[in-house]
Amino acid sequence: MSPAEAATLRFFQDTAKASSLEQLIDSFGACIAAHGFQRAVCMRVATPGQPVQPKVLFDWGATTGLGERYASERLYRIDPTVQAIFSAIEPFSWDEIEVKAKTPEAAALFDDLRATGARNGLVAPVHGPLGEVLAVVLVSDTEAEFPSDVRQRMHVAASLFATRGLTLMERAAEPPAPDLTRREIQCVYWIAEGKSDWEIGQILQISDETVAWHVQNAKKKLGVSRRAQLPNAAWRRGVLLDESRD
Amino acid sequence: MIHIVTADNRGLYAREFERIAELLGGESPQREGLTAGAGSLHVLSLDGWGAPEFICRLDRTDVACALAERAPQLVAAGAETIRGPAVWERTRVFAAPGLCGPEPESRRRCGELRLAILEEARERGIERIVEAAPCNRIVETLRCGWWVSFLGLPGELDGVPVVAVEIDASAEATADLRERLAAGPSRRLHLKAGETPWSASPKEIETFLEAAQQLDSSKLQPLLVALRAAVADDADS
């Protein structure tokens, strides 16, 4: 087994054990570094029902000032990569998409990227089950081409990175508290209304894995073993349940 | 309801399997898989019109295993680690386009199908399920509520990039999915050949059972009497 293949398998195993976003990012970084990539960015490209405004969620490796300029000048409006992500179901390289640049400004985006030292990039689209679109962009300063086995490994690794990273990022936004947190109360409220995890996730605009984590925490704090016991246990504790989404 | 089709009752589903064969067409591996062996089990869901909207096949891997036989390189620990009487392989998955969207109804039905597969596995002593998941649908597999782990690196199977995954079919995993879906009573249906009334189709039986579940006994009895009379009239005419 090559070092790159071993690094990929290690990442697959590490993902389940990662308890923080930093751990996941470090593990992903080691995996992609073994394949010749020096930087990576995970972006949320689109969420159903909201305007398309790509946003960087988390990244690994040195970042350049191009990211700030990309957001402030809204360069995603002309970036052919963003347009391609919506319809792509497999990773594609900058070389493959650069030829589709319709305007000199769009072509100049790739020149700007190469001016930072990048030689080529691989974009892995991540299409969520609820219609959300994310992408993981892997940047290499050394590799000009990416063979099919590398693309397949990076596709699966990027999907894991984006999916698990999003959940860990949402969890990190919740500070630990001995009493039920606002989110935990909201989850218990919607459980009392008979909603499933993914329905609650849609209502609260968080992933269903994050909902499951809140439900687990609420069960521990209220001392129950089953989800259906949560509303009564919260009521006995004197917790006021309401549907506020703030 | 979700139909569990085995060698014992497959004759009841002849029309449905023909319809699936027409939908799949040609000599695709899925079509060949419909003529399954005695140990195979299919999980089948029908839409409101009685047309198949989902089917998958489950085989014990000590009997047959496509992953072990045709793509052993996809299992890092060795193909023999996925063979055994307590391991199923899921293959020949077909889902109608209407079932594959983010809409609430699709999502709920897909969740029920996944839960039904785990419940059936528990009843038959199956502890894990393996499959070659397409790489371009891996996010759906990761976010569906199953406890999924990777068995190896991605590769190609029949020209399609796939990665071998293992789905935990333990009691804890099944209970967790049931909780996350806020699921009610099991929606599995095991029809027995020779016990179905008046040559009714599986969809007709399903519809009747679902209606019967919502009726109290005072309304169920007159309904049964009326149905019997209608069937007798049909037989006489």
C-alpha cells in the first residue's frame, strides 16, 4: 500500500473518532498532503431557499489575501468553478474548468490563483441530501494532473471532511452548560411535537447529526434513556419549552 | 408498507418484478439479480399506484458476495472478513426518481425503508450489512442515519467509482435510527403465499391493511362483509 493510500485509510478511521473540528482538519491535512496538496478550503456554496453566496466554512494550510478579495468583490458571480459545482457529481480540476471561462475577468481569477504559487486545484462537489451544495477545493503547488484513483480517494475524503466538519463546527458554536441549552430546549420542544431529527434540523437550520447530539446531551442532563421521555422529564424539571428559533 | 419478499412468497410479486425488469431494461446486472437464489431477500416498496418505487436485494455473504468475488481489493482487511452467516450484502438497489429528493415525504419514506432493512436484519440474526456505495452518492449514505464505516479505499466496480462500506445492524444502531426518525410501529409486511385472499395484488392487500389499521372494529366488520359480497359478485359475473 502506498503512503497516500495508507493516509487515506487512516483519515477514514480518524473521522469517526475526531471530537473537534481542529482534530478533523489536522487529520484531513495529513491525508491530502500525502497526495501532493498544500491547502484546502471547505465552502458552503448554496443552501435551498437562500441566495447563492459561497462562504468559506473552514480551511487547512496557508491562506492568501485572495479569499478576502473573493468575498468582498463577490467574484463568485463570475467564477466558472462555482457554476460547475452545481451540476458536477465528480471532482474536476481547474484546468478542466478554466477553458469554460467566458470573460477575461473570469480567466484572470485563475491567473491570480497561480500567482499565489498554486499549480492546479481539484474541486470536489459535495451535494447534501437536503439540496445543500458544498465544495472542498484542494490546492497543489506541485501537481499538474490528478489521476482517477486520486480523484476517487479525494472525492470520498472530501465528502467525509465536509459532512463531519459541518457537524463539528455547529457543535463548537454551542458552549457547554449544566442546564439545558437553548438548542437542547428547542429540540425537546419539537420532539414533543413528534418531529424526527432531520425535521428538527430543517426547522432549526442545523444538520440532523447536530440535532442527534443535542438530543443525546439533553437525555444525559435529564437522566432519561429514551427520546420520548424527554418532554415529560423537562416538564418535571420545570423547563419551559417553546418553539423560539433564536 | 414495506414488503419483505423471500423465495417463499416471491410468486405473489411476479407482476411487480416484471415491472422492475421493464424499468431496468436490457441486460443490466440489476435485471439479472431479480432471479435471485433461495437465500435472497428483497425489500420492496410500492407507490400509490402499485408500481415499484424502491427495491434492494440482501444476500448472506457466506452464500454469495459480489464484493468479495468481483472486487476484493476494495476491502482493505481482506475479502474474507466480510463473509459470514451474520453478514448481508446489499445489492441491486433501485429507487424511483420521485423517491430521491429532499422533499419531506421522500425523506420520511427513505428513512422508513432503511429502518425496515435494519429491523429485518435484527430478526434474522444479521449483525452487519456491506455494500459497494457509489462515490457520487456517499454523502447520502453518510447522512441517512445508518451507522456507516468504510471498509477500504474507493475503486471501480462495473465501471462505476464505488467505496465499500459497512452498515452497523446492531440493536443499538437500530434503536438509534428508530429514535431519530420518531418512527411508529414497524411498517414491514410479510405476505404468505397461500394465505392471501381472493388473488388480491400486494398493493391491494397493503391498502386494505393500512385502511383497517385506522378503523375501529365496529367499522371493520361491515367493511369486510361488503368486500366479501363484492368479491362474490365478481366471481358470479
